[in-house]
Amino acid sequence: MIRLFLTRDSAALAVGADEVAQAISAEAQARKLDVTLSRTSSRGLLWLEPFVEVETPAGRVGYGPVSAEDVKGLFDGGFLEGAVHPLCQGKTDDIPFLKYQERLTFARAGLTEPVSVEQYMAHGGFAGLKKALAMAGAEIVKEVTDSGLRGRGGAGFPAGIKWKTVHDFTADQKYVCCNADEGDSGTFADRMVMEGDPLMLIEGMTIAGVAAGATRGYIYIRSEYPHAIETMKAAIAAAGAANWLGQNIQGTDKSFTLEVRRGAGAYICGEETAMLESLEGKRGMVRAKPPIPAITGLFGKPTIINNVLTFAAVPYILAKGGKAYADYGMGRSRGTLPFQLAGNIKHGGLVEKAFGVTLGQLINDFGGGTFTGRPVRAVQVGGPLGAYVPVSQLDLPMDYEAFAAKAAMVGHGGIVVFDDSVDMAAQARFAMEFCAIESCGKCTPCRIGSTRGMEVIDRIVADENRAANTALLEDLCQTMVDGSLCAMGGLTPMPVMSALKHFPEDFTRAKRLAAE
């Protein structure tokens, strides 16, 4: 029997993976060949999707990007034996994009079928939860604290401190909530976890529940992720059937249940308190803090809130120990982060590396530079509210503190690349426009400031009283930073001010063009 592998990830489906699967099955049947096709998670080589792998005695050999029209030629060319072909990428493990990564969270990517408990366990799954079930809650919290794990949603708050707060608080009910409302431009790692390795997220959340004494959990997924919602529900059912979820997990006195909740797609619900409001059936609007959700969270009860990548890191930490995880990284940024390469990039996809890798290494060594072949001019890191980093700072190490020192942020690890054709004044205006559209409207600096910001940028670009309007824009941005209730309004000035600082010539482009 010959074994083939093809991902069922949305990124592959969007470019015809299902059609390729049908073509492979039809061709194998017509040739009366004993071929099985396994629909796995994605390797993260998105520019090669649909990426088909063939199991050979030397290891898996990959072919991509494969279209349905390519399939007959691949069969004729002997790809079932791993033969050389224009689409052949060689042994998958030797592809440089993969070979030089440090995959802890995405170690199973491309190897397993997403909802198979058997395959998950065969590749180390549930080893962390098994250990956690035999530990006291405080011991689990200490392990997470020792790992140095910080929230991967953007703020970088130490996960151990948050977990300890909930653990130490006495309440008749506690909750664990996963913020899977991944809405930042250029990010897709959360989706890849939920579609490709959902049992890992379930394991991480269950460990959190056992640690804090919480018995119920919710995964809040945006409606734009229908495949993730479907896969998470199937995985929860499979984990429950195998007693890795539910009552008396694996015969212990620990119980934990999980539900998926579909969000309506509001960007603001990526903010933790707005997510809580939505989970409670209300309009997604931010809450004033304090009280913090760790003490007064979902339905007024102590609640651990982390994003997908944070929970997904926990099974490794419990299985291997906090120190093993902390051995990766630099400074106070410990462990690895799955970086997502997007925008104008030749090799888009997922790169998991320890903190400390530079922005330039990610873009050039892994990403291969721009898709257009033109020079890189700017890189936005951390989503639509992240700073625009100029090419002169590509030696910046991916580290929370190093980025903060440059008035930038690592955020969720999304990296969007722009070549030298980009208009940075337009990008600055887009940041204000995005905030104006997505603001929940609760606080004035965010609701009104973003709209006024667009107007001021328009006047600067139109060369109307430039000096005064530039000073006004700077003052407005500072007001939004100081006066906004949450990061939505507080961070919107970051891309605006970075564009103004690093690319001032773009704000006079219209005047120069008119003069030419």
C-alpha cells in the first residue's frame, strides 16, 4: 500500500486541495493502485499548497503546489516512488523552510489527522495532561510560571501570574476561556492549531482547568473560521469519548467540560472583556478594569483567559518541564513563537522559532524576500495596530522588550511585508479608518479620535497647514494612548506615528507629484 498525505487546512482548500484529493483518488482507481490518502494538518508551507507528500523508504517526499490538472502527470512521472518532477521539493524534512525551524507547538504539523486521538497520542499527545492529573494545582501553576510563558495574544502578560490569581481565589465556579477571535491581519496560527491540532488546544485548556480548579471552559471562535469551528467540535467529541474531557478524566477526581461559542466577527471581541460580554450574550463592548477577569470574569467568576497559542504551548511545558521550554528564547521572552509570514512575501507560511531570531532572518532567510522581487520597504509586525518597521531595523530581534524599546510590538507574531511601492501615508490613514470601523464605541478617544485622525491625515497629505496639523495629529494620538479604555484605541496610534516617523516623505507625496 502506498500512503499519500494532503492537508485539509483552509489555506489549502482555498487553492483546490479537495479537487486534488479527488483527482488522486480517481487516478489511483483507474490505474488499480493500492493508494491511501490521509487528510492531515498543514505543514505551514503555504506557498506550496496544495502540498502532497508521498511516504517512501527514505522518508516523506513532497510535491507542490499541485493542481488537479497536475495529478495525471505526477502519476506518469513516478511520484508514488518519490521520483524527480518539476513539482518535487525533495524530502519534506530537508526543505530549508522547515529544516531550520524549532517546532515545539507545531511539532505534529502535517503528521497527524486532526481529530484522531490515537494519532495524537502516538505523537506525544496528552502526555502533559497525564502528568498534570497527578499534580496539585499549585505545582502545575509553578511549572507554567517557571517556563516563562507569556500570553501569545499580544500583550505578553505572564501566563503563570494569571493562572495563580485564579488558582488562589476561592469561588464556587471558575472558568477557562480561550480567545480564538483571531482577527489581526496577516495572522493564521490560531486557525492552523484549531483546524490541524485541535486536541492540543483541548489538552492545554484542560490542564489550565485542572490547575485552577475550573470545571468549565469555552472556546470563542470567530464566525469567519467555519472549518475551525467544525473541527474543534469534532475534536471535543473525540476527546470526550476517550475520557480526556468530561467527568472524572482518566479515572481521577478531575472534571472539565468544553464548549465552542461562535463569535459574530467583531474585531473588538479579541479584547478579553469584550469577549466575555459576547460570551454572556451581550454586545461585545470592553469593560473597565479593575476588576480584572482573573477575579471577576465570565458571569462574575474567576476566569483564566488566554489565546490559542498560549494554551497550545502548555502541553509541551507540562510534558517536558518548564525549564525545557524556558531554555529557548532570550531575555524575558522565553520559548518559541509561531511567526506568520504574509503580505508581499515570496514564501508565505508559518515559521516557529525561538525568540531572538531577527525580523530580517524571518523575512529573507525563511520568506525569501518579497513576492514581487522589489526591495522590502516596511514591515508591520503584530497586526493592524502594530508599528511599521523600516528596513533599517530588520536586525531587530523578535523579543517583547526589544520591540517595545523601538515603539513597536511583537503582538501575535503576524508579519506583513510591503515592498517599495507602498504608500505609507495611506497605510497610516488605514490604521485610523480600521479603528473607526471596529471601535466598540464605549470610550471617546477611540470612537471619535479615530475619525478625527483620518481627517487630520487627509489634511496633512493635502498640504493644508501641514505643521499645525502634524502637531495636532501627534497630540490626538497621545490622547488616544492615554485615554482609551483598551488596546484598540490605545494602540492605533502606533502604526500612525511609526509611519510619520520613518516615512515622512510619503506624507508630502501628493504635493511633490503635483509639482512634477
